[in-house]
Amino acid sequence: MLVDRRKAAVFGAALVLRLLLWVLFPSLPDLLTGRVEVSTPVNSFKRLQEGLFMYTRNVSPYDGGVFHQAPLLLPIFALLPNAREYPLPTAIFYSMVDLANANALVTISDSGQALSGRLHSALRKHVRYDGVAVAAWFLFNPFTIATCLSRSTNVFTTCGILYAISNAGSGNSVNAMLALGFASYLSIYPALLFIPLVLLCYDRRVQKTKASSNAAVFSVQYFGILLGSVAGLLGISCLIVADFWQFISATYGFQLLVPDLTPNVGLWWYFFIEMFDSFREFFLGVFWLHLACYVGGLTIRLRRQPLFVLTALLGIFAIFKPYPSISDASLYFAFLPLYRHLFPLMRYTFFTVSALLYATLLGPAFYHLWIYAGSGNANFFYAITLVWSLGLSILLADTVFAALREEWEQDNPELRGKDIRQV
Amino acid sequence: MTTKNEDLGSSPQTTSDPDNTATTIMSSKTSAQRVPPPEKPEATRARFKVIAAFWAVIILLGLPIWWKTTSIYRAHLPFQEMVDWADGKSCRPVFPLEIQIAAPSMPDPEAQLLLRTTQHTLDDLNEFSAHHLRLKLTEDGDNTGYIKEETHEKADTALTVRLVPQDNLPTPRSELSPETTQLDVFYSPNQSPVPSSSNSPLSTFIAGELQRLFSEEKATIAHILSNGHTQLSENISRRLRRSLKYADTYHLAFSLFTPGPAPSSWAVQEAIEDYLSPLLQAFAPISNFTVDTQVQLYATFSPTAPLPEFVESQSAWTLKQEDLSAFVNAAEWPLSPSIGSGPTINFLLYVPDPSQSPMVVKENTATSWIIPQWGGVFLLNPPLPTENPSNPPHLSKDSLRPAFMTFSHQLLTLLGTPTTPTSLPFRLQTLIRIRAATLLLSASSTMGSLARLTESLPSIPIPATVAASVSTTLSHLSATCTHLREGRFSAALDNARVAETEAERSFFEKSMVGQVYFPDEHKVAVYLPLLGPIGVPLVVGLLKEVKRIVKGLKGR
């Protein structure tokens, strides 16, 4: 039972750390809740409380134009005592969600899909972290802790995505689709993960039963399950909110059309502040297509490693989605230790880590200069978000390169260790 | 090698692969590091699929989005009709004024004869055909002095001439009643026309009187219809210079300014209700009004303004006439230029400090003056107690009476009401006709400008609301024209006001105006830097792939 004791120690330490931070720095959660890097209009806990206040008083939560999150969160949070007077239950709840997420990561790691799948088997299998290490990497990541303390509702989307992938990895395809439906219901973009996820499910099914069925029929079946789960959740939402179309336009309309240009760590807000009004719709389309068009290309190119496609897409979402926050980056970072065997093939690790640290430290400083001190302007903060996105993009490109290089070495074993050159 | 075999074994194209890999290994061994091993067909196919996947997204989703979001909606506008209105081809405004002649004491044939001869004389005198007077006998002789209610069938009566026989008059005499549109003509019965002569002193007199009464209106309308090409008399052009541009709504701002602490209140509401509201109601068919008031204590002159001087002979503080323009301290007195849409007319009531009271204008001891196109000023010098002189803390309604009488007079001038003749209803009717003509021309020319603008800029969108506004404008313009031709001037003005409002709304439509300054060249600046970085790799990838396919076809 050595492994279990390690796991218990890591999970216990993570829980204690979170609660300690809550108890020792009572103002820290509220400070983080107000930070634009952590809280965006679609996941802010403050806005959730506003919606909750209206919901408990029988007013449509979307009336104020402040709340843009899924209505199912409201009854869940209505069960918890008021976060302002009794912060501890909320703290414990969020910490538990974090632990559940970590547990899903352990499952993903233990399924071994990152190392070998149906069509693929890594060369450096011995270079790996075990599940507890992966979970520790996630639980003690400062970005994850900040997300947890800020009580961002993004953790539920993260939870949905992680459970979808862990269920797919362990072969529970239906559960995977239900979890993905939950994540897509909360914030639309996880639906883009469907294709690689269904391929992962398909590979597991073929591995298990040893009989290959038609992939297309399989996908259509599971797409039906996904649609059914989303429709079911929407149906339950109908019971909560009276006006269905108001709910759709306040949540999904808000996420698709990006009307709130509050600064965040992403690339959209500044662009749409500057864009001519008549081109706004066009570039909304361009940005969404840009986000979506990687799915097909990556899935085809990395067909042998669906889990890696999922990881790369999570990285792309963290950079290019409309309201990104550091919680999206923390989800991407959580998957990277699964690919410990690719680290030796990566080339710009130092530069990436430096750029990300640089952006992490200077971002709040420049935001302060712009908003509070008044000695800087929007370009200060925008420049730092560019550096942040650059760091993430290089990390993403580097890992994709490493994965491709590994595939290449599998195909051409005699060329292992040779330098790469452009021809 | 085991992993690789597994790997290849599971891929669908297994039959030829072992040979293929063998040759690959052979060739790469011989050429060392120089030449990379040739790509496997599997990899080539994968690359083709990747490129196809990206292009499929672009073509299937990107192109429709591009088409949908950047296509410009241009509602259909009746260009020819709009230009015709602007060129004056659609409507030639005419002003047939109906004048009722009431001759209760005259036998009917005689009255008919008088009517004919007078009309003949009038037509001879008139040299401006668009504006002509039509005489008509009142059916009901007793119904004199009664302004007909506006109906849609009958023309407005511009003037009623009542013939009153009076003995011992050497020449006919006329009298215009100041409160109605009625002209009393006194004549001795021997001046009435006789069938034998084509002219009579009475008909000549009436024709002359009518011509005189309508001379200012006629000159003004001729001036408007000719787009300001005709010469105006000094009197009329001065009036036009002073008056404000027409607006649907005027904001009246009444301000009490005083350099000291008193008076700190005034009975302005009662004063406006009693002295001004009747006038504003009379103006209701022409314009709407909103009224604001304010009191400003310790309002000082601007430091550069010349100070009033004490003149012993007048025993008053005097302001020089040429210094009156500096009287209003525009920098410090809170006189906002405009409240909402529409112009503001300011009326200033200035109560001088007791130490400078009474204050008058030096040259003519006047206490009020008009500021052209801006408003009016009135100096109120309240009676001061002899010992310890100070201004009264409250201005009663009665003490405001002279000021508000002056203000109402100034308001008439500022709104462009003709100065002659003396009857107010008559002048207001004249104003209705003048405004109808002005609005008809201005709305028509706005239509022309809109047509030219939308034709010369094919890239600006035309929202459906603009098309709706244009059609409303055009229909109201033609209604205006019909009403004018049939002499219903109030109805004409009503339609012209709607036409003008709609024309302005369509011309200043926000979504159109924003695009006016966005030429097509700017689109290159929008598309290229933003889509270039994405487009270049995609296009290069596509070209390479096409090249490879063409090569493969040729090789075969």
C-alpha cells in the first residue's frame, strides 16, 4: 500500500495547503476573485454570486446583464451557505473539486494512453512520472491554487474535461461523452474536443474487444450521446430559468459574440477594441474558425496519439479562446507531465519557462501601472499578454514538435539522435 | 523494430509497406546524412488530408461567414424621384391665398361685380405668379371675422375683408383688427362699382390694401423659392439675419442674473403661464417649445467687459451700445449652448446691483436688446427703497410683466415672424406659409443630397430604416405640395414637418455615416496584416500539394 500512502499524502497536503491559505490570508480569495488574469466575465465568482442573489430572490439571474454562466451552477451554490459569511464550506467544496480533478489525472496517467495506444508506443517508456507525481504537479501548481482560491467556475469545466478524458482512457465511452456534454454545457468550446475524444474511445474499444467496428458509425453513435447529454442539461436548465432564449443569449450568445471586452490574458479583447465596427462580425467568425480549424489538422496528423491531440487542443484553447484565464493554462500544464518522455526532445524549454515566468510576474505589475497608477496604458498589459501567449505558443509548438519527432524516430529508428535540419 | 511492425501492421495499407520501408532504409544508408529518406506514401497522404482539413474549414465555413458578415445591405431607394424633388421637377410650390369678402350690406350682383373688378386689379398688380390672392364672397354674410376651422376639404382663409358702408367718407378707409385676420373696409355707398366702368375707387382701394398687406410675405416667399437670388428689402433681410434656423423643437431658457445676493427668487412660472403660454400655444402648429429656468446669484461681468458709467444728465448707469455684445459673460455664466436636440433660445433677465441701478443703454435709454440668433436681454431696474437701498428678495409676477412682454416680442423676432402687418394671427399665418415653403425646399434638397451620396459611395450600406424614412419623406412631400396647391397651409406645414424630420433622420443615419469615411482601400489594410500571417502558410501548403499532385499525374 505504499502507492496509496503517497497518494493520500499528496492529496492531504494539497487540501491542507488550500485551507491554510484560506485561513491565514482571508483577503486573498477576494483579491484573486477581482484579478482579470484569474476571473473573466464567464467564470467570475463575483458574477456568480450576483446571479445567485437574484436566483434566490426569484428574479431571472440574467436580468442584470452581469451573470453569464450556466444556470445549473445556481442550485448547486444555493445549497452552500453564503460565501461571504461562511467562506469555509465554499473553500472545502472548491478544494474537493480540485482533488477530484487530480484523481481524474491519476486515472489518465495510470491508463497509460500517453505512452502507448492502439497505434502507437513510445520509445522512452522508462522516462515517466507516475500518477501521483502528475497529480502533485497539478495540485501544487500555483495557477491551479490561484484558480481554486478565486473560486472561478472554470474548475467545473476543467472537471468535465478531465473526467471525459479519464473515462475515455479507461474505456467508459458513454461516461466520457456525458462528462464532455457537461463541460460543453458549461462553456461551449469543449465540444471541439469531441473528435479526438471519440477516436480515443474508439481505440480503447478496439484494443479491448480486438474486433474493429466502423469508426464512422461509432462516432455518430457517440455524437448522439453527447447531443443527448447536452440537450438533457439544457432541459434541466429550462426548469431553473423561465426564459429559455434569454438564458441562451446571456450564456452562449455572450461566449460566442464576445460583447464584454474586459481585459484578460487572451488575445481577443484588445483586437476587438481596436477593430472597425463593420468588421467586427467578420473577425469574430475568423477568430472562432481559427480556434476550430486546428481540430481537423491535428487529429489527422497525430491520429496515432488521440490523447496528445487532446493535450495540444487544450493548449490551443488556453491561448486562443475568447475569455481565457490562467485556469485554462493550468489545465494544459496538468497534461504535460504525462508526456515526460517527450521532454528530452523539446528544444526551447528554458526560453518557454522564462517567457511564462516573465509574463506571470510582470502582468500584474503592468496591469497595476495601467489601471491604478495611471502611468501606463492598455498597451503595457496587452504587451504582456502577448508575451504570455507567445510563451504558451512556443511550449505548444515545442511539444507538438517533440511528439512528431518521436513518431519520426519510431518510423526511422536508424536516425535516432540525429540533428534535425530543414531541407 | 517490434513497435514499428505493430505500428505498420495496424495501418490499413499493409501490403506494400514492408518493401517500401526496406528500400527506405537502404537508400538512407547509402546517402548517409545528405539526403533525407523519401517520404512514405502514408505520410504524403496524411499531409494531403491535413491541408484538405484546413481548406475545408476555410471553404465550407470561412467563405460563408465572410460573405454573410461583410456583404453590404443596400435597400432600394427611388433615386430618380429623390433627384426630381431636389431639382424642383416634382413640385412647383404655389400659394393660392383665399380671401373672403363679406359684404352684408351690399346687394349680391353688386358684390359679385366688386369681386370681379378687384380680382382683376389684383392680378394686374401681381408680378409673382406662385403667390396669388383669390377673392371669394362669403356665403354667410354674418359669419365675419371667424377663422374657419381647418378641414381637409376647404382651403384656409388667409384674410376676411368686411365691407362696412359709412356715409360721408371722401375715400375708403381700412382697419386691420389686431386680434383676428379681419380687415374692415369702410366706404361710402357711392364708391361701389357701377357696371358701366371697369374700375371703381373701392376695388382699386381694396386691391391696393391687399397688395400692401401681403407684400412682405410675397417678397419672403419669392426669396425662398428662388434660393436667395432675389433682392430683399433691408427690412426683411435684417429680420432673416436675426431669426434662428427653423427647428421642430426650440428650448427656451429663462435666466435671472444678478451680481448680488438678491433677488434670489422670481415668480417665473406664473409669469410664463400668463404672459408667454398664449403665444407658445399660437405657435404650436409651427414648432414645439420646452421651457427651462435658472437663477444665478453673484453673476459678475467678465473682467474684459467695459463697466457701466454713471451719466449725470440721465441720472442712470449707462452701457454704450457698442459694448452690449460684451455684456453676456459667456465664459462664466452657465448658459449651455444646447439642451438635447434643437436650438436653445436664451432670455436673460439682469437685475443690476443697487449701487449701479438704474442701468440703461446710453444712446436711447432702452433696457432691452436682442442678440441675433441667440436670444434676448432685459435689464430690470426694480424700485429701490431710499434708505439702505437693496434689491427685493423676490420678483413678483407683476414686476416681471415688462420683461416678459419684451421677451415675447423678442421671441417673435427670433423665430422669424414677419414684422408687418400689426395683426398677430395674420403674421402667424404668414409664418406658417413661409415655414412650409422652407421645409419643403430643405427636405427636398436633403433627399437630393442623400441620393447623390448613396450613388457616389457604392460601398456604404443603406439600412431598411433609411428606405422607410425616404418613402415617408417623399409621400409627405407630395402631400405638402398638394395641400399648398389647394391652399391648406396648416396641413401643408404639418406634412412638411414630418418630411423634414424623416429626411434628416435618413440622412444622418449612424450606420451609414460611419461608413462614409471608410474607403475601399482601407479594407486592404484590414484584411492583409490580419489574415496575411494565416493565409500565407495555407496558400503555400496548397500550392505545394497541387504541384505534387500535378507531378504525380505527369509521372504516370
